[in-house]
Amino acid sequence: PPCPKPDLVKGLRAHTDAGGIILLFQDDKVSGLQLLKDGEWIDVPPMRHSIVVNLGDQLEVITNGKYKSVEHRVIAQTDGTRMSIASFFNPGSDAVIYPAPALLEKEAEEKKNLYPKFVFEDYMKLYAGLKFQAKEPRFEKMKAVEANGNLGGPIATA
């Protein structure tokens, strides 16, 4: 329903999506989706017959940062009920995620180790506890898991 006091409601807090590609069939009348660009929240206006495509953290890793997962949020509105449908396309839980070797060959040495190698299920366990925090600490935690040779093993989520 319309929110009488949207300034008192968070909606959905800022986050990135953990997976691969997200297709969002956004409400075509009521806005609310915002993206963080250059430190400012930008409205994504509703557009009839359109699909919003978001990239998740896994594609950021696979592309070695060439394409970034986008930080976004949903804010409450007073001008009506908002309904959207998101479809998430994720790797299998046992998929090993790492930067594509063909992309690494073209990178300068300092950019070759930006992202860790990890099992998608491990990342999801970590993400569940840290979803509304910055993605960089999640990547750092996965680097530690990789460095300890614990790929696919138990992972601490705290």
C-alpha cells in the first residue's frame, strides 16, 4: 500500500546482489528503485515494458572488476503500491568462481589478484550475514579462505 510517511521507512536497505544476472520487472507506475552512482542515489524511473538488468557480485569477480555489481536500494513511496518481480540467475552452489583467465592475461600485474577464487555456496553463506554491508569485505574474507587452502570447506560467517 502507499506509505503515508516514507521518510520513516527504509524500504529495502542498500546492498549488492550476490549472484550473476538479475532481471527486474519493475512496476511501471510507482518508482522506488535507486542506484548508487558517484556517491549519489539516482532514481531508476519506472518504464513501461522494460526490464532492469543488474549484475551481481559473481559477474564482478568473473570480469575481474570490468563490470561492477551495482549497489542499490528501494525506498518507500506515497504515490501508490509498488510491485516488482526479480529473477535471479546464479551459478550452481558448487561452482568455483574466479576471474576469467582470458581477462587476466590482458591485465597489469597489480590488477591480477583483485578477486579471490571461491565456491559460490561459500560466498552465499558469507553473504547471508553481510548482505547489507559493503561487498569489499566479503571479497577480502573469501581471499582469506582461498589463502588458507579452505576452498569448498567450512566457512565462518561472522
